[in-house]
Amino acid sequence: MRALLSVYDKEGLVELARGLSELGWELVASGNTAARLDEAGVVHTEVADVTGSPEMLGGRVKTLHPKIHGGILADRAKPEHLADLEANGIAAIDLVVSNLYPFSSDPSVELIDIGGPAMVRAAAKNHEHVGIVTSPGDYPAVLAELRAAGSLSAATRRRLARAAFAHTASYDAAIVAWLDSGGPVPVTELAGASGTDAEEAELAAVVPQTLHLSLERAEVLRYGENPHQRGARYRVAGAPSWWDGMVQHGGSPLSYLNIFDGDAAWRLVHELASDGGAGAVAVAIIKHANPCGAAVAGDLVTAYERALECDTLSAFGGVVAIGGDVTAEIAEAVAAGPQADVIIASSYAPQALDTLRARRKATRILSGPVPEQATRQLRSLGASVLVQDVDGFVTPRHRWRVVTKRQPSEGEWRDLVLAWRVCGRTTSNAIAVVTAGQAVGVGAGQQSRVVAAEIAVQKAGERAKGGAGASDAFFPFPDGLLVLVEAGVTAVVQPGGSVRDDEVIAAADETGLAMVVTGERHFRH
């Protein structure tokens, strides 16, 4: 039996090679793999001695040779293939162990592997006769099966072949993504060289002609959207998510809704803190992907209590995102509040964890790093997929425009910014009301903007007086705006752009309202 070893990742290599040698396998190795085996004193033959051709072009050509690929690809069930091997003095190869240059770690032309993928795909194609191992994690199982049975089973070879094709598919996807992003040529230079303008090149970086995704299963979930649906969280290969650094400290296993709502809460709380100014911290409470509470304050206990005040009924069974480290004091406040399905924070003091575990046994207690900044969003549409930019915010107050006679006060400006953030992360049609750094009413997911406003002010009650309102899209008529005015809201932010903007602005001026337009809507579905 004969094995070809050619790996970039040398983890477990020597142990595997020694195990194969002890079983009587002949070993063939290339380049640095052969050098590592030399250091370890493992007997082997170098690829160059098999092919009769030295490595060339700085190592770009090593294994691309008929005596290698003929040995891998020969179908042992076909006499004519065996005759070709004999006629050309080629020995069959029964096992290929190969992994590829780490392109994703430092993308460059020199890390685009050629010989490796060719060998891997050849062995995987001929898996009826050849084993292909691409992951060091498979070495112990392969050795154990060879020791026990003398050969790899058909099922094992098929499993390894599937992993091999997935390995090369992921590798190629990473290269395509790199080229789409402009590497190794900046997007602006690429645009000039191709004759297209920079705008078209930048568009292609987000929505290219083809999109090649390689998704790795990160964790199997308790269930999907409903208990009868199986589900798992996947990550884009080579692009770790903040969820990969998440630690669960207690509670039941995660389901899809825990992750979906948890992601929305964790991202929102970081967005709110970024607008709060020096020393400001934020807490957000999410239920069914919508904020039902949010507040910015000087300390986390106050922020939590004020976020909870927005809608204590909806907070039950929601996700509480705490923008900082949980102390014993904060843990006591959260434990005394409504049952939360998930709590997310940066970290927990030991006493805080003891409190939450003891009094919220089913609650998933998570800590996680800062959310990654995504540049592209994908949403499934049956057998189609929507690909788009991630919805970001126009920098508050830098490009916003006051369209009424009255300017917002400094306090109103702060509330407008918070209301805009909360509203933009709420399912459309959406209206949010904020007073003194605290969301007091949110109307989410309504077919009518007027109804969304009515829900928001009904939840806010007297707290709406002197507050700021936000609408995720323009007011098509003054009626929705007037609902806010009648509740006591004194400042409103909205995108503008309606054919009746003049009527809406006139209605605001008649009531003494300060109104700001952003020029950008934030629908969310």
C-alpha cells in the first residue's frame, strides 16, 4: 500500500506517518512535508524521486506529474487503466493526505494553491479506490480503521471524499471573494483598467455576477424557528462571527429564535452606546426581533431599569442585552425583573453568575465579544436569495436637516438620535418614542403607519410628553404625525421624501413641533 503526503498544516503529520509506516505502507512526500519527515526520522521517498523531475518555479510545480496523478486516478476495476500504469512504470497510490495553503489567513497570489487542490480532487474523484484525508482531525480515525481492518471502508472513503470536495470548494470561494473585493488590485484601479467606472466596480464588490459561499456548520440548535423544525447555525468559512466567541454560562440549549433575537439585541446595544457620549452605557430588550425597551444612562443598573420601564409586559420571555460587565448589583436587578429567555453581556462577576443561575435556571446566560462589522446581508427567498448592503445609519446631525421653523433643543437632539436608532432596528412600519434617553413606546410591524404611531403613544402614555418620535419611513399624510403631536411629542425625525412633505411640514409648524429629515429610510422586514 502506498500513501502520498503533501500538507501545509503539519499538525499530527509525524504521528500519522509513523503509524502508516508501522502498518507497512510505503510513504511518498513532497517539499516541506518530506523535510519534516526527515527531521523525525520517518522513512519515505520524495516526490521528485518518483517523478524524476525536480521541484521548479519556486515550488509552484511539485506534484503535477503523470506518475503522481496516474497513480491517484487509476480505476483499479478497469484492466486498461492497470495496463497504462504498467506501461508507464507508475505505481498506484492508495491514500492521499493533503491540505492546502492557508489562503484566508493572508490572501495573496502566492497562497493560491494549485497542486494541492489537483491532488485532493483527483483522489476524491477516485474515492472508490483511494482515501483522501484533508483534515488533521481525521488522522486518528483513519489510522484506527487501518489498524483494525487493514483498509478504509467504502463509507469512510465516501465521507472523506465529501469533506475533500467541500475543502476545495471553500478554498475557491475564498479566492473568488478576494478577487471580488479588489485583491490584489484596489477597486478603483480595477475599475479604470477594465473600462468600467468606480461606481460599477464598487457595486460588483457587494453584488457580483456570481456569489460563491462556503458555509461551515458551527452548532446544531435545539430547534429551528419552531420545535418541529431542525436547525443549525452556520458561519461563512474564513469569516468568524461574534457568535463563535460566545460563551454560554447557563440555561437551556439555544434555538434559532434565541440566536436571531440575541443577535439583534447585541448589535443594537452597541449601536446605542456609540451615540451615548463619554461614560454612557446602554441596555436593550428585544422580543421577536423588535425592541420593547432601550435606554442610555450613566450606569447599567439605571439603563436596565429604564429600558424595562418601556414595556414590562412584552419584556417577559425576551432578550436582555447589557452593554458592559455584569456586577452583582446589575444581576440582582435583572433577576428581580421579568423572566428573560436570554441575557447577553460582555462578562459576569462570579457572584453575578451565581445569582442569575440560581434565580433564572432556564435563562440562557451568554457573554460575547463586540459584534463583527458585516458588509453584505443575505436573505432567503424560497429558492432565491436577496443580497444587499448592510443597513447602516446616516451619521446623526451631520447630514440631517431641520425642516421646521423651530430647531430641536439639545435634549431633543439626543432623544431624536436614540429614537432613530431604535426605530431603524424595529420591524416596519415602525414608530418609536423616546423621552430623556429612554424608549417609552414602540409601535412595530404595522401595515398602517398611523396604527404604529397609535400603538407607540398608547404604550408611552404620559411619558410621551416632551419626548421625541421617529418614523422609519416618511409620513405620507400628516395624520400619523398628528398622533404623536396629540400625545405630547415635541420633536420628530423621519426620512422625508413624500409628495406631501409640504403638508406634513406645515402641520408640524402649526403645532410648534421641531422636525428633522434624514434623507434615508430604514425599512426592516
